[in-house]
Amino acid sequence: VITNTLSACANYVRKIGMTFGPVVLDLLETVLTESWEFHDQLDKFVIRSGVPRKWLDDARSRAEQRAQNSRREYERAPKRFVVQELLELAQGQKDSGQKAISNLVSFAVKLDESGFPVRAKEALSGLREQFEIAQSIRKENEKAEQRRKEEGIQRKKDQKYEQKEATRAEILNEFNLLVVEENSQKRGYALEQLLKKLFELEGLSPRGSFRNKGEQIDGSFEWQGHTIVLEAKWVSSPVSGAEFGAFISKISGKSANTRGLYVSVNGYSTEALEGLQTKGELRFVSIDGAHLYRALQPGQSLSAILRLVWRHADETGSSYLPVSNI
């Protein structure tokens, strides 16, 4: 009754449902023709399956004309003529026709076959088998499509990660070149630009250096709901307490939500760090060149380092956590 091959059901899945090969159409034709004795039973099933009444009327009209032109004499066009014309008409309607045939198949496989003639039962059994194959193919196609989507998403993530790491490597190279730069003014300005690139890389919405009335700000960025004011130093000796005092003044004149990040590539004096703990509320943390070097290594993150440094500051009151302790 049926050709048991997947190729007969290939490409069943479309945007609106299934598209049908000759095996399925032949089986459906036999089921619709042989299952009922009377035309009105066939008509009722077809209409309830969602086929437009006009399509059925047009198919019957064409079937009657065909019967009149036949060498055999018919009192009325056979049900098979009507079904054949209906399926041909539906196939000519593109998507809407394919949807109508899909509905006929879906309703037919659920029919109660008790009382049907043998030919109808055999065709219905074959149609059900083809329907199951089609359903299996549809599910496999859906899984394959989902896999393609997931693979596409992962490829984009991988590409984004590779681009991010390539940029991180470029910034690290710039940092290494600055280590041998002898002009301290040029080196300090380049450090500000390098930090801005690093903040951009990590999605921290940075702003370059700017001047307020009576003060110079080396830049700012957003982090964990706070605006972080930047102070960047690349001088030959560790930062002293006096320089901390100037930065505290800059932060204290801002909103309570403003915090600070002090970057001194060559570190801080012990006296300066200890003196901070006597100056009241701590609103900034301090990192050095070792922190930057760590943040610029493959797979590393300045944001992750800042989280640890800030937690250390919150828990201990100390603005500085050496890289060796991270």
C-alpha cells in the first residue's frame, strides 16, 4: 500500500505546515474516496477539516464536467473524481492549499476506521505511517534548526570574545611600550587613554579627562550603579598621603553616590595607605601597575579585580589589596 521510504516525505515541513509527495496524496485520495458511501458524508468531513466550501463546489463542478466528457456514462460524478479535482485545486493554491491538505491529513489519521471498507483501512494505515514519518522529520528539522540557532549564537559569542581578547592584547602591548617611555608627561597622558580603552572594553561607559572649576579630573566610568571618578598617576615614586588628600577633596565635592579609583602604576607609600584609615569614610580604592597587568592578561577582567578590591575595602577599611592577595 505504501512505499516505506523517508524520501517520499522529504521536505514536508514548511512555514505553514507540510508539503506533500505523491505517496501521501495517493493515500489521502483513497481514504477520502473509499471511506464513505455517500457524497454528503465526504462533503461534511471536507468542510469540517477547514476546506473552503467554494473549493469543494468548484471541485464538484469540475468533476461533473469531467464525468460528462468521459466515455462511461455517469449519473453523477464519482467521489474519486471530486476528491481528485479538490486535491488538484488545493495544490494550485500554494500555501493556503498546502494548509488545507495538511488539515485533511491531520483529521483523516484520527478517523475511526471501524466499518470502513478494506481498501479504505489499508490506505488509512499507510497514511498514518506516512504521517508519523512526517511528524518525525518535522521534529528532527525543528531540533536541527534549534541547533543551528544555538550554534549561531555561540559563534557570535566566540567571535565577540575573540575580538575582545584581541583588543585586550593590543592594550597590553601599549602598556608594555609605556614602561620604557622616559617622558613622564607623555606617559601620564597615554595612561589616561589606555585606561579609557580598558573601561570601554569592559563596557563601563567611560568619559575622558575633563576639567571642573578649580580641579582636573582624569576621567570617569560607571560601575555597579556608581559613578567612579578616576585619578591616574605614573610617576617614578610611590604616591604619598598628600596626593591622596587632593583626591579625597575631589570626591567629597560630588554626590554621595560618587566613588573613586586611584591608579598609581608604581604603587603607594605604606604611610599613605595607613593614613587613609584615619580620614573617615572611605570612598575610593587604589590599584597599581600589577593590577593593570593582571587585568590585561587573556581571560582576565578589571571589573572582577575591582569587585575583590572593593569588597576588601568594605570589610577592612583598607583601600588597597595587593595582586598577590587576589
